[in-house]
Amino acid sequence: MLLDGAPTRLAAGDAVSVRAMAYRRDLTFDDVTHRAVWSTSDPHVIDIDDDGRIVAVGQGAARVDAWIDGQVARSGSIYVF
């Protein structure tokens, strides 16, 4: 699984959508964004909703995780300035 469209930097107040993508056996991907359970490592820095929409809420660094069927896709650090 991977996250598509995860930014590395955002300004406070910015918003961006990411997608959770699952690998298929034929080396293609399925968009599983709406099946994922989303979380953030620091809700004071970024927030993420059930549709994969990230909102930068405060300065700092955080990451987002998408969980499906015991598998996780993690973003790198997202820096908010």
C-alpha cells in the first residue's frame, strides 16, 4: 500500500487530498482511500478526515497513516510553516 499525493510542506491553513492505493497482483493499483482508517501523528499540526483530506492546522511536523486490513501506508514527515 502507498499514499499518493502526500506533500512534504504546507503552509498553515492549506489543505490537500491524498489517496491510499493498494497494490494488485497484476502490478496495478486500487484506490482504497474511502476504506482506509486515517490517523495523524500530531493533530495540533495536521488533521486528516475520512476522505484523505489533510488540513495544516499549526506549525511543526507530523505524518499521516492509512490503515486497511492490518496494513499501513505512512507519509513521510509533513512540515507545516
